Amino acid sequence: MAYDLSGPLVIGISSRALFDLEKENRIFETEGLEAYSNYQLAHEKEPLPKGAAFQLTQAFLRLNDLIPDKRLVEVIIMSRNSPDTSLRIFNSVAAYGLDITRAALVGGAEVTPYLKAFKADLFLSAYGPDVREAIDAGLAAGQILTDSARSDGGADDGRINIAFDGDAVLFSAESERIFQSSGIEAFQAHERAEADVPMNEGPFAHFLKLLSNLQAMFPQSAAPIRTALVTSRGAPAHERAIKTLRNWNVRVDEAFFLAGAGKRDVLKAFGAHIFFDDQRVHTDPASEVVPSALVPYRMGDDPREGKA
């Protein structure tokens, strides 16, 4: 009987999000595919350094040790690399003892169709166009900032700390567009008037619900995942956010309504393994202290690109 991927949480991750391939990517960008391929083959036995999403991935895989005979998470490498140049990636997976057995190596083709085939619930990549395509296809996807600080969040207790922005990430961008077009007073008036009306779901709403389902398998005090809403909203706009999450029947463990204050220090204190936000003005400073990912949900972003 075939293994059913609809049961566990499925995370698709590109090789450049999992490992530090920035040197190799520069070779690809400056010297071309052949030089890149030759370099990878020549260094095939050398494990790659850990990338920005390595510790998050490792922490997710450790969840499989918590319930006997039950896989809670599957991680699948989704890469534009060819099979021939990917042996170094698999050798690195083995060197670090990562429990990853599945991969889609598409040789430059689009990744999104295979995300759907593997029933991926989250996609992390350093390659902006693939992330945009995944978002457009209705999947939770984030573009890892490869120069992000490496997280030690939860290192002592094995817990995974995940932080989300609100508008255009967990929630739709409708209210954010009002703020952008009409200013803070119009935004506040709109949110006050609509406080009892749940916001539409953003690209990460379903992923948050899946995390909530995982949390519910454990006593609240011992849940291995801790979530936080870190938003530029402040009072009175906080009320609609809280009531929307309540309507979805999900909880976040911590919420920070910053009313325009910076997010960097809060995220550092939270010890995030990953922070998702739709604006570079937030992800860039956050990436100095925690792994961060851009969610290109709205027009006007300038995502970083490169080979996956």
C-alpha cells in the first residue's frame, strides 16, 4: 500500500533554504550552469554548511520522535537542481542525520506542480519566482532570506517557535490596502467598524490551523510548537485580529500588537525559528536576529532571487 502523504504535515524545502549554497549560487550566476555542475560534482563528498532553515527543519523532524509509530511531519526536498548535481545534497542530508527520504529534482522546471503532487502544506525556498508561483497557487510559501541569522530558538527544550505577521500573511490584505491607500485613521475606523467581522484568510491561515491541530495532540503546557502573532496593528485594530483567530478556532500562544514599532527585538526575545512577513521593511531587520522569510502576497515586493 502506498504511503499516504495526506496525513502528516508536509514541508517542501529547497536545497538553498536547507543548506548554505551561496558560494555555489554565485558560481551559477556568474559562470553558468556547467561551471556550477562541475563544482558540485567535484565537491560531492563535502557536506554543505547549514542554511537559514536548517534548524527549523531539524526541529520539525524531531516531532516524529514524540508519538510512537506516528509520523507527524514529512520534509521533502524540492529543487530545480538536476539529479546528477544533487548527490551532494543527499550526502549532506545523510551527514547531518536528517530523516529526509523524498525529493523532487526537476532540472530547472517549475516546482509548484510537484508541491501539489506531494501535498505540501508549506514551501520554503530562496528562489523568489518559485515562491510567488506557489503563493499564486494557494500554497503557504516563504522566500528564505539566506543571510538570516541562524536560530538557536528552542534549542534547549526542543520546542519550535514560529512567528507570523498578520495582514497579508495570516489574514487577507484587504485591511492593509485601506491603510496603504487612505492612511492610518481610515484603517483604524474600518477595523473598529468591522471588529466583529472575521477577516478573510491569508496565505498562511491554513498552515496555522494545521499547526494548531498538531498542538492539540499534546497538553497545552507541553506542546512542542509555540506560535506568535507579531503585527504592526495596535489598539483598536487588535480586536478584529483576536476575534478572527477565535472564529477560526485556532490559538496563537503569544501576540504582539506593536502599533508601528519595530519587530526585530520582539522576535529575538521570542526566539523564533522562523518569522513570516510580507514586507521587506520588517523581514530585513528581523533577519539580523532570527531566520526570516518574505511572503510575496502583495504587488510591489522585490524578492531576492537565485538558483533554488
